[in-house]
Amino acid sequence: MKLYQLSFSPNCQKVVALANEVGLPLELVAVDLFKGGARTPAMLAKNPNGKVPILEDGEFTLWESNAMLGYVAAKANRTDLAPTGMVERADVERWMSWGTAHFAAAVRKVAFERIVKKLAGLGAPDEALVKAGTEEFAVWAGVLEQSLRSKEYVCGRLTIADFSLAPYAALSASCGLDFEPYPKAKAWLARMTARDSMKQTLLAAREAA
């Protein structure tokens, strides 16, 4: 399998981490988003949205990182990580949808202002947007904290939902977002980042930065 990616991107990191976790080799192809690398004719033919990651497996091309998590887990026959039972699967999909719509969106808002703008030379952060993103993060981190009160992982046991959320949670500190008021969520993040699959992924991202 081949993954077109930007190593800094949490959406790319989640796919790489899961592939590491299940032992599926990935050929990683770096795409420079800051130079329009995802919007060349060749790349737009793979993903008309002009974004990464893009996963290629033979003749099959897939975009949308959460869909990739399900695909990678299924390819590795890891129904423990991507359960097929109606209730368990719905729970996993619930958390992945929540992450995309709420938690990750808040982190992205702050990361764009404080990190991406600097990398791309787009000027100073918009402090009003930073404030809004920080307030949103507090709300959604609180939801995560409440859910993890009696669980080690968001669905009880480790699933692809945790891999979907963890790279964004790991990015929060670099953005100046504080996990300290959320001890259960902080402990969950520590469990995730202690996994070899996550450690390898985050280390590679730091080295590529």
C-alpha cells in the first residue's frame, strides 16, 4: 500500500500509526502542501478535494482518513480494532464522527493560527480565532474527559476510534492547548503515545519537520 501524506498532519499520522500497529507496510510518499503538492493534476486525479492523505492499494484509491482506518484494520483482519457487531461498530463510528466534527476541528483551528501560518508564511495568528478554538477545545476535551471516567479507551477497549483522535490530542500541546484540567483524557493520551506504533509515527513526524 502507498500513502501520500504530509508527516505533520494528524490525519496522515492516524493512518500511519494504525498501519504500524497492525504490521501492514506502507510506502510513504511526501506531499508538500505548502507548495501546492496536493493540487497538481496528477494528485487531483487521485483526490479531487486536493488534500492528503490518499491511500492506494493496487487499483483502489481511497481518500478520507477515517475511511482508511477501517480499511487498514479490515485488511489486517483486526476486528478487535474495527468491530463488525452493530452496537460496537456504531460506537466506534460515533467517536470518529465526533472527533472530526468537534475535537479535531477545535485543535485544527488553533494549530492553523499558531503553527501552519508560521510554516506557510501567512502572517501573524488571528487571536480571535485562537480564542474561539481554545474555548471549543475546552468544551470537547471536557466531553472526552467525562467519557473516559470509567474507561481506558473511548469505546472501552482499544479501537480505530482511539487512533483517529490521538494524533490531534498529541498536537494540542504544540498549539498551547492544555490537557492538564482533564486527567482522564491526559492518561488516555499517555497510553496512546506510549504505544510503539504511535511513538514511531510521532518521532518520524518530528524528524521530518
